[in-house]
Amino acid sequence: MTTVDLAPETDKVDLTGRTALVTGAASGIGRACAVAFAAAGARVRAVDLDEAGAAEVAAAIGGEGRGVDLAELDALPVLAADADIIVNNAGFQVVRPVEQFPPETFRRMLAVMVEAPFRLVRGALPGMYERGWGRVVNISSVHGLRASAYKAGYVTAKHALEGFSKVVAVEGGPRGVTSNCINPGYVRTPLVERQIAEQAAAHGIPEDRVIGEVLLARSATKRLIEPAEVAQLAVYLCSPGASFINGASLAVDGAWTAQ
Ligand code: NAD
């Protein structure tokens, strides 16, 4: 396994004066986004179900932490009203064949990964339009573009997020707002570490074989992605150089979806 050591390149982007709301900011990709946006000068609102985790990351970056269950949809528009940047990142995975997939889990996945982004963006757009500038960065997945077995809730939610992102791009483009999806392959985060441990137990094989033979089977680049690599692209999408990137789905997947 090779890993990458990242220089903090995002400190070249200046987001001073912008407010960035990052969901799922207590862990993994969301935490890396909170750190990267703060490093670029943005005021970061770190939102997570894990209130202590959100407070901890907020304290580390000089931001604001909020303990919020994104499935509680009615609270969300106010939370986002003053945001210039929304990073829709919070999500979770449940792996089960369709015929055994719990309907209430399917519904919660759609609430957290589709309807919460809709409510947040809906709440933020009037302010973004007024200021003539806004950035929506949706952390989708290769599973927003491709299916895998046993991930009905997740694949359905991510495909829906792709559609929503494009509508915001089309409506927002003339008014200074862009909306894009980032589509990572497997990223080294607790979400994936849990899957690796479960698969190792299910197949009775060591974890490094799960990574190489199962997770990275379709990736031409044989390593996990680091959360900071995803966060750097999220910050780049909010930089002046990226203002024409709108309605795109950017694969960060080691050529998984190229095949
Ligand atoms: P993670 O489990 O490390 O972090 C997810 C965070 O979201 C957690 O802090 C969790 O508390 C929070 N969260 C979950 N449900 C919530 C809710 N109802 N309300 C508020 N917060 C909630 O996961 P991660 O790997 O960093 O994943 C982040 C995003 O990236 C997800 O949308 C995931 O689908 C996507 N993604 C991850 C990978 C990967 O390989 N890790 C690949 C592609 C896409």
C-alpha cells in the first residue's frame, strides 16, 4: 500500500469573508473539508450528528460547531441561510441485498443524503443570489455514477444527489452560483474502515486482501484516496479559476469509472 503526503496547497485559495457550511464535519472527508476551508480563510460552520466531534473540529480550526441530525429536515434552511459555500458531505453506508434492505434505513439514507442537501441549498440560495456568488459542493461518490451490489440505499441516494446538483447548476449559473459533485472512489475514512473490517470478517480474509482484491478491484491506481485529496478539490471548486466548472461530476477514483 502506498500513501500520499499532501502539502497544504489549498492555502493558495483565498476564501476570506466567505462562510462555508460543511456537513458531516466531525469525521473523514467532512473533517478534511472543514480544515481545508478554514486554511483558505473561510468561516467554517461544522455540522454533524456527533455534537462533540463537531465542537472539537470547530475548536481546532476556529470555526463554529453544530450538533444537528440532518434527518430533522425542518431545522436546516435557517442553518444555511447565510452560507456562501455549502459542502453536502454527511452520509453513511449500509450493505444489504435489496430483499433484506430495511425500508426505514432506505428512507433515512434518502433524507440525509438527498433531502437534507435540498433543504440546505434551498435555504441558502436567496442569500447567494442576493450576493451574486455561491458554491455548492456535493460529495457524491463513484456510486453516484455506477452501481455496486448490496448498496441500494447509498447508490440510489448518490444518483439522486447528482440530479439535484445539476438542477442547482442550471438555475444558479446565471446568478453566480455553481453546483458540482465530487465522485471519490474509496477514501481512507472511518466509513470505509468499517466496511473493510466487516468484509474481512464476512470472507475470512485479512484486511489488506479486502482492500486490494475487493475495494480496489476496479481502481487502476491501487491505493485508497486520502480525505485531504478530496478536500483540496472541494476548495478548488470555490476558487476563481473554477468559476466555469458548473454542473460537473468530477471523478477522483483512480480511473474506476474510466473503464
Ligand atoms: P465518515 O463516516 O468518516 O463521516 C461521515 C460523517 O457524517 C460522520 O461524522 C457522521 O456523524 C456524519 N453524519 C452521518 N449521518 C448524519 C446525520 N444524520 N446528520 C449529521 N451528520 C451525520 O464518512 P466519510 O467516508 O468521510 O464520508 C463522507 C461522505 O463522503 C459521505 O457522503 C460518503 O458517502 C462520501 N464518500 C465516501 C467515500 C469513502 O470511501 N469514504 C467514497 C465516496 C464518497
